[in-house]
Amino acid sequence: MNADQTTNPEAQSGALGAVAELDVLTAQGVHGRRNSEAIRSYDFRQSGFLAPSELRRIRHRSEQFIRALGARLANFLRLEFAIELDRLQIVGYQKFTEGLSSPTHITLFRIEPLKGVGLLVIPPRLGLGLVDRMLGGPGKMAETTRDLSEIEVALVDQIAALVINEWCTHWPEMGDMRPEFLGQESNSRFLETAPADTAMLVLTLNAGVGESSEPIQLALPYSAVEPLVRLLCPVGLPGTTTAASVELPPKWNPELNEVKVPVVAEWQGLRLSAGEIARLAEGKVLLLDSHCTAQVQLRFNQVPKFLGRPGTRLGQWAVELTAAVAS
């Protein structure tokens, strides 16, 4: 709690020039008296939304999302695409929508199982630059702002889907999050996806090609962010189990699909003296222990991972994996 709740507002009377004292009920459930100057007004509709520590955790997760998003967009556009976090803030819904320029491109979406409707705002100049690149151009931003055509909206929606899907992958604690796209809007005055006093978590990214950049804004209502905050800062009663305490299997990062890893198959079982090695010549036959040759060790980047049996397949040497090496 940021402030104590007043239980007796009439207690403000006092001597002229003296600081009035109020009867209050503290967060510990104890009645007491506090100076009126030490009491701040509290808007319960905003619910304090996020504490500074929670904002720091959200920011850290957002920075991971932005780094991955930059790589995804660069691969998708086949062009170096600069993107960085500008700011992370809490804004009322009405203030946020009134601050959007017109025209603009707003994607409305919902993420199951989260509640509420999110907004992804892409400025038309940036959208036109992305469309130009997707159609084979250099990706240069337009000099003027205008409404997007139907074809341009369809192409920008591909970028919007990539952004939202990438955001969902960075919340593995929630399990399977499924984005659902509800439509587009070009004028924020017609948006009615939440009450005017709804608290919105707004993630602003500076994105663009070269030195030109425009802000992309990802806005989510409190109802959508609340369960994510609980997962980052689990606080449960003694003896209860929170969703964050359940160990989830590791999730594969598709960015690693093309990374080359050296693989070596080897086995032990043949030992020779230095003299025997010196007498080796072409045509000599070495007898191998059949038991040892059936225990081939497969190493990934010099780290043993599997045991297997040697053989051939489709005319090539092969190793059949039989067991994993305990780490």
C-alpha cells in the first residue's frame, strides 16, 4: 500500500497553523494517527498497477524480447533492422489513445488465455518502409504520412503478427499463449476496447532502417498483464503451489537451428605398445574387442552425450543411438 486509508476525515481540525492529524488504519490493521501532509491520495482504479521492482522485471523481460525481435525482423526482411527499447510506462487508456497521431496503423489483438484487448501501433511512415522492403525495395521510409491501402495493410499485418507472436514466446511461464487478431484501425478516436480510466502498460520501441526510425507501441491492459506479473513475482500462502513453481521443460530457440556443432564418434578398447605402433605397416590387421566396439561414444563439441552401435546405412557409416550419457 502506498498510503494509509483515512477512517475519520473529520479529525482534521486543529489549531491555526498547526499540522492536522488524522485517525488512520495502517496496512497492519492497527489504528493510529498520522500528519495529513504524510498521506497521499490513492486511485484504486489504477490499483498501483506495477511496483518499481515489478517494472524492473518487466523491463528485463522486454529487453530479451526486443533482442530476439530484432533478429527475427532482420531475417524476415533480409536487411539490418535497428530496434531498441525507448521506454516502458503506465498510461491511462484515454490518454494513450489521445496521444496517437492520425492517420496511423493500429492492430487490435487478444491473447488467449489472457483477458482484454491489446493494441500494436505502427506509424504509417514505418509501415510504408516495411512494405517497400517486402516488395523488394530498399526499405526507405516515406517522406509524408498517408493512409495505407488494403494491400499495404495486409503486408504490415504480417509484421504485426511476427511482433506479437515473438512477444508471446517470451512468456513460457504462461504455457501456450495464442494470439487472435481482431482487426485494424487508422484513427484512435474510434477505439473503444477498454474504459477510459483503464491502466495500460505501454512498451515503446524505436525501430527503422539506417538512421531513420519511428516508434512502435505495444499496449496491454491491466487485465492482461496482471497474471504475468504474478508469475514474475509469485507470492503465495504457505503450503500453496504457484504456477511459477512448476518446472517447465526447456523450450527450443529456433534461432539456433542453423548453428553448426562438431559431432565425433569414438570408442575405446585397443591398446598398443610404442614398439607395436612402430612396426605397423600397410596390410596389418588389428583385432578389436567386439564388446567395446558396440559402445561407441558420441561427442557433441567434445562433450559426450550418447552411446551407440556402429554400422552402415544407405552405403554410409552410421551410429545407432542406444542410450544417453548421464550428465
